[in-house]
Amino acid sequence: MLNDLILKNRSYRSFDRSRKISKEELMLVMDMARKIPSARNLQALKYRLCYTDEDCAKLFPLTSWAGALRPLVLPPKGHEPTSYIIICTDSDISSTEKNRFLGVDIGIAAQTIMLAATERGLGGCMLGAFSAEKVKEALDIDEKYIPSLILALGKPDEEIVLHDADEIEAPYFRDEDGTHHVPKRKLEDIII
């Protein structure tokens, strides 16, 4: 069961815009995220939910997608995510200078959120290519919250295929039919 979720939890870059995600649905996902482990149990992560067309329109142009596939522009026009969760660090509680495990907390939160979304038939992409200051300004986020990672969410409308690779020549690629391919190292190649 977990294996199935992990296989479905890919980095999607094209979404069915007719499937909106409500605040209530995001709150169900966030209720799972609030229960995750946290270094020293500081619980320094806070979340800005974006689910309205207005917020999504403000945030989308501030993100950068699939740099390894340039000049291809993703998501395709009309296939943008229908919601986002911005994972922020509450600087009143902790910072990377004070807590070297904060990045671990962000990773645990992101993966938990993505798996919870996948379980609901959704998909997404974790985005680190953005200006925290521009995001804060566009969405009127308080100065004490530092955007660390953006999770773009929606109903995926693309196919992603995993396959074993002897050598990783490209991190991922699209074939002539638009299918997204993700090479993965073989199990025996990752055990030392």
C-alpha cells in the first residue's frame, strides 16, 4: 500500500484545471502534516495555503519549473496547479542558523503532505526555485515567516514512467509523446 503511494507520488508538472482543491481538503492534508516528527519538537514550520484563483495567479509566475527540460515551458498553459502549500519557517521559533535539522523537518513535512495528497487522488511538485521575498510580498506573508519550499498541487493530467538506469545521464526527460521519464538507480547501485 505504501509502495503504491510512493510510486504514484511523482513530480507532476501538468494538471487538470477543472479539479479544484478546496480549503477544507487542504486542511485534511494539513492535519496529517501537523502530526509529523519535529527536531526537538519545536514545530517551527507554518503553512500558507493558496487555493483561490487569485492567490494561485499571484504565486504561479513567481515559480520556476523543470529547469532540466528547458526550453520546454512547464506546466503547459492552461494546466497550472489549482492550489499550493507554502512551507514556511517561523523565525520566532527557529532558524537554520539555530537548528541544523530544520531542513529535515521541511523534508518530512513535504513528503507527508505529498503522500496525503496522493492518497486523495491528487499530485504535485515540490518547488525550490522561487524568491522568498517576492512570495512574501505577493501573498502578504508576515516578515517572521520565511518561505522555504512550495508544494504545487492539483489533479495530474500527465503520465510519468520510472525505469531502472545503469547510468543517470539526464535527471529526467520527455519523449516525443510527452510522457515524462524518470530514470532511477538500481537497488544494488545504491547500497554501499
